[in-house]
Amino acid sequence: MPAPTFLIIGATGTQGSSVVSALLQNAGASPIQILAVTRNPSSTKAKSLAASDPRVKLLNGDPSSPEALFQSAAMQVDGVFCVTVHGPPGAEEKQAQSLVDASLAHGVQHFVFTSADRGGDVLSETNPTPVAHIASKHRIEAYIQQKTAGTALRWTFLRPVTFMDNLTPDFPGKGFAAMWRQVGSKPIQLVAARDIGYFGAVALLRPEKYAGRKIGIAGDELNFEQACSVFRETMGVEMPTTFCAVGSVLKMAMKDIGAMFTWFETAGYGVNIAAARRENPNLQDFATWLKESSGFRDMRKN
Ligand SMILES: NC(=O)c1ccc[n+]([C@@H]2O[C@H](COP(=O)([O-])OP(=O)(O)OC[C@H]3O[C@@H](n4cnc5c(N)ncnc54)[C@H](OP(=O)(O)O)[C@@H]3O)[C@@H](O)[C@H]2O)c1
């Protein structure tokens, strides 16, 4: 039997690269092939992905033209990991829908879509939220369920929350922290991209266990003040942020992100973190992510 082949959209990005790493870690001795989709195979990220393991092959192409991707893959694809990137209204839906359609046409067996939590398992079914890029994912989930009904294509939805990985030592990371501060005392649920990668990988590797499931993924829940305390205790310095006014400007400039932080103030995510941790006991909390996966280092160590 040929090795199961997985086509990973966004393989050079935050979630896709985590899925590739987790596939390599979790496949063990089982043979697998990973087709890592990129629009630019000569980028540093693409090159390091290709060099990471002989099981990874770059697939040069644009996710918005999935038919061309399947043509250039020139082999049977068993599982697809789908991430969508923000764009004008309808752009995310178009990316995912054309990939679902092409997957059906090419006999793919399992479609893993990384969506977003919308207030917990129950509320996520009916609540698109007032946040455009989260509402898009609600519509994509509906499309996938409707389009694949009665077909051999099974699906798994991952529903992550805000990425811890948004907190970086540079200006965008400080801007993220400033917007977080403006949410006030209400905690935000957070997840390490590494852990989205874990669920994406095990879903692809074990469709018999994961197909048909909608999996909320979060590893911690903290308000800004609590996050500052964890950061101080873990890293030995204050969590980098910037003026509150910068947070306000960013929320105005990036209207959809602004709407999301406003949604956090009154509603927000509702993942059952204990349930997620039962499935993956290695799920990182904020302190663990800071120590093991972040771009920060403990200033008390040489
Ligand atoms: N950040 C958060 O806290 C958070 C939380 C929940 C959900 N999400 C969702 O996560 C999704 C983004 O995932 P991500 O952060 O993993 O993505 P990403 O890292 O921003 O991008 C993934 C890859 O897609 C390709 N890409 C970038 N822009 C593109 C474009 N305009 N057209 C086609 N390809 C493009 C790039 O690869 P190449 O250049 O190599 O082609 C990039 O490496 C969004 O839908 C967002 O709503 C984010």
C-alpha cells in the first residue's frame, strides 16, 4: 500500500507548519508523505521545511487554485489540511469551498479544516459571532457539512482560540498585548500553535478516531493582568507592551481584529480546556509556551 499522503495548505505559516512538525513527530515508524503547499518554494521558511525531513515535499502553487495543486501533486492525496487566510468579504469562503470541491473531485478521504471556536461546542453551532473572519469559518463549516453529506469525504473541524504565538517580542506582539489590556478583567482563552498542529496531525493520521468531530482547542485562559504575572514569574521581566492608545489605533485600523477584541469584552470563546487537555495532556499553558515555544527567553539565565 502506498504511504498515506497529506496535502497541507499554509505549510509555511503558523498553523500549517505546526501540523507538518506534529505529523513528523506522531507518524512514528509509519510511512507518510507530506505535500507542503507554498506559493514561494525559495523562501527561507519553505526551504527549511523541505530540508527538515525527506517525507516533506514542497508543492509549488496557490491555494486559491486547488485544481492546479492536485494536478501538480500527480498522486493520490488521502488527507487535506485546510487553513484560510483573511481577505476581502467572501475570500475565506472561496478558498475553502474550492478546496473542498477539488478534494471531492480527486477522491480525498479526509478534510481537516481549521476553523475557530465561537463560544464553546454548543454555541459554535449557531453563533457566527459579530467578527467577520470568525463568521466566515461558521459558513465554511456549514458548506463542508452540506457538500460532503452522502459522499466518501469525511471531515474534522479544529476550533482553536487566540494564538499565544501572537505575543512576539517585536512591535506586532506589543500591539497585540496593548489590545489585550483593553479587554480589561475578562480573561481570553489562548492556545499554542504547536497544539493546533498536534490535533491537525493526529486527525490526519487517525481519521477513524477523529472524522466527524469538532474539536475546541485552548490551553489557557487569562486576562491581561494575570498574563503579566505569569510572564514576570516565568521570564523574570515585565511582559512587553505598548501604549493603550496604540491598541486603540490598531483596533480602528484593523476593523475585524477590533471587532474581535470588542467581542472578547462581552462574550468570547468557550472551549472546555479540561476536555482538550484530557485528549492532549501536553497542551501548553501560557507559562509552558513561554518557556518551550515562544520567542522570549528567561532574562535570569545566561
Ligand atoms: N492568530 C490568531 O490568534 C488566530 C486564532 C484563531 C484562528 N485564526 C485563523 O488562522 C488563520 C490564519 O492561519 P495562520 O496564522 O496559520 O496563517 P499564516 O501563517 O498567516 O499564513 C499561512 C500561509 O498562507 C500563505 N499565505 C499568506 N497570505 C496568503 C494569501 N493572501 N493568499 C494565499 N496564501 C497566503 C503563506 O504561505 P506561502 O507564502 O508560503 O505561500 C503563509 O505562510 C486565519 O483564518 C485566522 O482567522 C487565527
